[in-house]
Amino acid sequence: MKNVKKLDCTGLVCPQPVAKTKEMMNEMKSGEILEINGDFVEAGENIKRFVEKHDATVLEFKVETTNYFLKIKKN
């Protein structure tokens, strides 16, 4: 899939993952996809809430034990 960016937040706790997501979203164009993963589930929940309020759509959100994965699309 073209226009897919990836952000690895493994080892980061809030607010770093949300800040890094915001930074990446600011560089993205409408329609681009960002895949985010990490190992601090609370950060995944915070990213999801942030994205829903800031001009993007959550396409996928998964939690497996202590890891999370999000796929978002910039509107």
C-alpha cells in the first residue's frame, strides 16, 4: 500500500507516543495512512482519543497483552 508511514513507539510512555503521533500527522497529507505500534497500552488508548479529535480516522485498533497497534488515516 502506498503512502503508508510507520511509527514505532515501543518503550515510550505518555505523553511521548501522542506527541510523536501529532508530529507525524502534521507532516502527512490527506489520505495518507499511519501505522503506530507500541508496548504501553494506555498510550494506545490516548493516541486513539487524540486522533479521533484531530482530523483523522482510526481504521484499526488492536491490543494484544501489553502491545497495541493502530492504523489511522488523515482526513
